[in-house]
Amino acid sequence: MPKRWWVAGTCGVSLLALAGCGSTVSHTATASAATVVVAEQPQSPPNWFFPVINAPDFFALNLQIEFLMYRPLIYLDKNNVVDYSKSLASHISVNANGTRYVITLSHKYKWSNGQPITAKDVVFTVDLMKAASQPNAPWVFGGLGSGGMPTDWKSVSADGTDTVIVQLARPANPQWFIHNGLTQIFPVPESVWDRYPNNMTQELKFIESVANTPTSKYFDVVDGAFRFLKWQPNNYWELVPNPHFGGHKATIGRLLFQYEGSSSSEFAGLRNGSISVGYLPASMIKDRAELSHDKFSSSYLFAMNYIVPNLSPKAPGGIGKALSLLYVRQALEMGINQRGIIETLYHGYGVPTDGPIPSKPRTPFYDAALNRSPYPYNPKRGKLLLEAHGWKMVGGVMTKGSEKLAMTLLYASGSLTEANTVQLIKSDWAKEGVQITLEQMPFDQLFAELSQSDPTKWQMGYWGTGLEYQFNYYPTGGSMFSPTGEYNQSGYVSQRATALINETYLPGSPAQIRSRLDAYQLYIAKALPVLWMPWLPSGYSRVIGLNVHADNVHGTVRTYNPVTNYLYANDWTVTQ
């Protein structure tokens, strides 16, 4: 059952206004025909370069650089469909009940030292993933739980040099396992990395010791479009094309990821041309005219955005009792003006969210039945719904016996736009008789606080940047809405929801598989385990806002994948 999700943001704010976050950059590079400088948001330096990434460092930039240096076994295109022409696997055959996967490797890609990529490399990499998923491992694999890792993976073996056989412990929906299980595999050369045969504990400790040393000799052999050249920690990280890459070879001379001390310094770099590819936070969209030599685009990551209500009976003030009532959550959802937030605070950028699978980017998994919200904005109707269940307005607050619909909403600090968002929600909820006290805290602290490990600390929370379906590309929701889900922050428990989620893992005909996923998302959309918020544009940088690139850099928008959040920098070109 999938368990690993990915926070679409890492700085200690909501990634909308970042001024003053981080340190001043001492290194800059001017964009030329040979160089593309990519701005990285404050407090998000890459720090783990080995393609089996540990849990604490399982975030966007590390995975982006991993993709540039190492080829995935399974490549998903921007529509969330497997593209075997760009995968290490050329074909996968699956038995009738989805327990046996025979993977044939392509000969298109090789290691940069000229050696072939073999089944032995794939098996070694999976063995590392499984070892790092064990309870007493030296470090924890960031994809733990996704695609059934490790409990569902009964065996992985090599049959010759070009065939890998994966045997699962139970029948499975092949779409789910390929999307959420096999996509996690970024093979490494076994001949280079297997330093401690038959001793996985020592092997994992060795990998940890060099994982943040990309200039180590162990990273010299890659199969991706780029290889690592040099770095200045907390300043810049430089990659150059891999001349032996089996796919479309890069034409740029250097790819430089540059750390930015603040969004204002990043904006200045875009304006003076020292940054080629960057971002424009929502709070600065009004200043886009100053970037006269740049182009803009809005992209939507495969993710969702929501407010987390604490449904636990241990929630402060007993508010969990009221929040656990579906009609109360329905009234709250009716008091969220998603289109108003999009139009007034995000300059028209954004799409309403009505369920767990976003309408943008468009994927095969979205159910068009959710084009119409089950609970459209209507605070008057929300108030009537509460009154119909015996709540009465007392002193401006809905009251029922000793209960009051009064609670504290925690939100991420550092963003004026996000502060205005929660103020708008507070005002609309007041029309329904729901009294909200707003309290802000740093992003990292907030995300850690919103947990059922100690539900006595909070009542409701919102960090603004959502959760991304990283390595849960088949969006079944087990991590979010099953009782044991790692990111079931609200404490939602529903036997019906759990049964629907479990059914999405089962094999069946295409029609059955589609029907099960639709049934799951429609149920969750109406059950409101969380309160849906508009999904807002962001991009490779994870900043809520617009992608920006210099007008002499071509291919930037076309070669960004919103499903995987990977950059296809080998397709970029630069003109003078």
C-alpha cells in the first residue's frame, strides 16, 4: 500500500514570498550559449545524489538532479503514461493476476564507461531499496510504502543479462504497481557501488557516507543526460552533458543550479540576465513587466491542495467531535470561495479542487464528474445546513449545547498572499457562524505539527503548497485516507473509504480498474476527509507562481514534466 508522498515545497514558508530566507549568493553566472543557470529557492540545496534517496532528503531538487544523472527504469510522460522509448525497460509482460512482471531491458542506454546496463544492476538497486525499507536499516528509503515496497515485493531476480523478474506476494492492479512500484527504480552500476557484498547494513552506511559528495569517484559512472562536475556547497551545483548518453544529447555546455538567498535576489538575477531559468512567486506576478527579456508559463504539478481538520476526539477544546461530522465539513467547504481566491489573490491563475485527483495537469485518472463541485461556494446554504442540524447563532458563533464552532487555524508564515487567503476564508466562515483564530508558524514546524501522533496540539492547519503524488503516480490515496496512511493527518477513518482504496490495488479488466478509481475519488470528494482548496500553478522550483525563462532559452516549457516534476534540460537550447 503506498505511503510516501511528497511535500510540494521545502523552504520554511509557504513558498509564495521568500524574501529574507537563506543567505546572500556569492557566485553568479551569466547566461550564454554554453550555460544555463537555474535558480533554486532559498533553504533547498541538493544534499543527496545517490538515486536511492533517504526519507529526510526525499524532496524535489534531489530527485530532479537524480533524474539528470540516472535514467529511470520506467519513464512517465507529461500525461502520466509509460513511454518505453525513453525507459530503460523496453517491454513489461504481466501475468493474469498481476503477480509476475517480466521486464525486458533496452539496449539503447549504457553506462558512461561503455558497459551495458544489466538485469544485475536493477536487482542490486532493488535490493538496496528493500534493505533501506527494513525497520533497523541505517537510513530509511524515501519511497517506503509506495508500490507496496517492501512487503509486496516477494522476489526480484535476474534471468540473464536483459531480463528482470519481479514476483509480488499478492495479486495487484498492474497500472498501480508499474506506476507506483517500478517507477521508483533508478538503477545504479552494481560493479561500481557494491562495495560490501552480502552485508547490506555496511553497504547502506557506505552509501550514506558519500551520498552528499557528488564529486566522489563513485558518481563518475552514470547513464543520464548529465554528469556532475563541481560545486560550492550552499552556493551552486554544476552539471555537464554526458557525451555517452543514449537519448537526446544536451547541446548546452553547462547546467548550473544556483542557490538564491531570497525571491528578491532571484528576481534581480532574472532582470539582469544572470539567471536563465527561474520562478515568479504569486506575490510578485504584478511585477512581471520588469522582466522584459523573459517568458512566462503556468504549470500545475500532479498534486492536491487542502486544509486539514483535526477529526480526533483528542483535538483541543473537543473540536474534533464537531469536525468529525460530515455536515459540519460540508458547511465549511461551502464557505471556501475557491474562485474568489484564484481571481483576487492569484491573479486568475489556479483551478478549483473538488477531490483528490487534480483537473490540471490533465491525466487519465481524473473523473470528469468532478468538473462540478459537490459543495460549491455558498455560505448562506452552509449556515442553513448547520441550523438544520440544531446549531444556533449565539454571539456570532454557531452553538449547540456546550459546543461552539470556534477554532484556531494554523498556517505557514512568511507569505502575504497566504495570509490574505486565510483572512478571506476566516471572513467567509464568519458568515456561517464559524469563528476562526489565525495563528502562523514556520512551514517545517507547521507540517510536523499537523500530525495524529499528537492530535492534542492543533485544531486545523493549512500550509498552502499541497502534497504531490511523487512515486504515487497512480493516485489511489492510501497514504492519505486509509487509517494507517502516513499522511492521514486529519485522522480520517472510514471503512467504506478503506475498502474502495484497497479495491484500486486489485487486478481486473480496464473497465473494472477505471470504475474502481472513479468510485474511490468520487467518494472521497464527497466525504471531505480534508477541505479542498484551489490548486495553484507552480513548477520545477515548487514555488507557487509562474515559471520564468530567458527568451534566448528554448524548450524550457515544453520539456518540463508536471507529473514527475523532472527537468528535461538535455532538450534545452540557447541562442545569442
